Amino acid sequence: MQKKERYEAFVDYFSKHQPQAETELHYTNPFELLIAVILSAQCTDKRINQVTPKLFERFPTPESLAAATSDEVFSYIRSVSYPNNKAKHLVGMANVLLNEFHGEVPSDINDLQKMPGVGRKTANVIASVIFNAPAMAVDTHVFRVSNRLGLTTAAKTPLAVEKQLVKYLPQDKIHIAHHWLILHGRYICLARSPKCEICPISHFCKYDEKQNTAAALKKKEAAELKKQQQKAQKLKKDKIAKELKKRAVK
């Protein structure tokens, strides 16, 4: 399958079966999403959603967050990864938001990256989710899944993956394709044990093709045979041990 056909199959499937894909982070406005995405770096959305309700209640505006100390913010986010740094980033972000953008979350990716804690990935998330911009945020899920599916080739960095995806995806699908890749990676195409047996798009997946080559199947068969032999040996040893125990009692 050619790359163009692979992209067409990818877009066609998810457009039909997951047309409303969106972030799993909970938020009610751009400011809250910005906070949530900064906190989500190297942390699960589930954990962030547990932390943010009280945080949003205490700091509902850029003004209230900018006036806080990092120690106070830390007390609300202590259970997330790297809470000390993230507390400082949030306070710094709120100050820049007020001083340079009048408290309004900007849509430009370069402007977004002027704020502490906002790298290219975070900026792309905000631009795509809030403003439906054709921006592709590349996290570990996007990196892994796009490579396994064959959507990217020899892309060794997040930026390289981003450039390839943006180049080949239809402009109007880029913002939602980000969620398609993340959700597929989170629930089906897992890092260690991908659920290929239930994957609905395995028919155009390069990873699945590699796993089912003659050499790979032979390796699987050998591993299964070895597993069965080890199990038989264990049963035999257990039987002998049980018999010896009976004799000892007698």
C-alpha cells in the first residue's frame, strides 16, 4: 500500500467511526485548557482531571493565578508529575498572559510558546483544540501510532513526525487526526502489548504486517512451543514433589 492510500484509509475509517473525537481533558474555557495541558506533560489525563476541579475553583482567572505563589499552586497539584516546576510554570504563564496578551489565550503558536511551560506540543494542542488550527501536537501516542501505521517514515523526532503528518493529512482533518492517533494509542495500539487482534485498522498497519511475516510467525510458534514445554516440565516436577511428600509422610 502506498503512503497516499494509507493516509486515505486512515482518514476514511476515523471520519466514519470517530467523527467527534476530542481531548479527554476537562475544561470549560481556553484558560482552563491551557492549565490542564501544561499539567498533563508526562502525566495521565485521568490524574489531571482529578486535580483541576479544585485548582480551577481556586484560580478561575489569569489575575487570580498570577497573584498566587508557586507554593500555593503546588498544594493543589502535588499529585501530578514534577509539581514544583509546573507550579512555577503556571504562575509564570498567568503573568505573561496578562502582561502580553491582556488575559486572552493567543491563537498563534509562536505567541503561545512565549509562556512558561508551553512548548511546541502544548502550543499545538491549544491551537488545534481551541482554534481548530491545522496544528499537529505530537506526544508519545502520536509518535508511536503514526510510525506503526506507516503514516510516517524514518521520523526520529516529534518535529519530524509533525511535519510528515501535516504534509500528508487533509488540512481540515489535522486538528482531529491528533485525537484519533492519541485515542487509538491509548486504548488499542498500546506501547508494550498492542491489541492487534481487535484493531479495526490492522489491514493497513505496517506493524501488523511485520508481526505476521513468515519469520515472525515462526518465532511466535517457537515461543509458544517453548512455553508449553516449560509448563509440562513444571507439571512433571510438581507431580514428583507431591509423590515424594506422600512417601515422606508414610
